[in-house]
Amino acid sequence: MTIPGLYKSFRRNSYPIISILLIGTLTYFWIIKRFTYEGLAFVTAIAAFLLFNWVWLKPGHFKLEAKAVFDNIGNGRPTFLNIYSNT
């Protein structure tokens, strides 16, 4: 795998990777310090929060229709065309 390929896969999956590292670090320090149910609840709450944010913020599928773009281009008004890719 090439460096740009590794970067693209990390960029695409950066939120889950960083979330797993954060939960792993919190769990490690929670186990090292002492085992408490408050600590377990804290780690579980953070994991649930990160999972909820990942599902909520993940972009959905978007289909761009060419007719809508062509209707806005050349209609006598200045048009700014911004193309965004979910991948």
C-alpha cells in the first residue's frame, strides 16, 4: 500500500480510530488506578457519546442531479459551484 493510500484510509476512518484509542487509554488508566463502578460508568458514557456522534455526524448518500446544476449555470446570475465528495 502506498503512502497516499494509507493517508486516505486513515482520513476516512480517523474518528473511529481516535475514539478507540481514547476509550482504550481511559480504560487502561481506569484499570491501573482502581476498579470502580463510577469509572466503568464514565468510560461507558464516553464510549456511547462518541458512538452517537459518529453515527449522527457521518455523511449520508447524496445524489447530485445534473439538471439542477445546469439550470443554475448560465441563468444570468453569478453562480458558485462547490463540489464535495463524501469519500
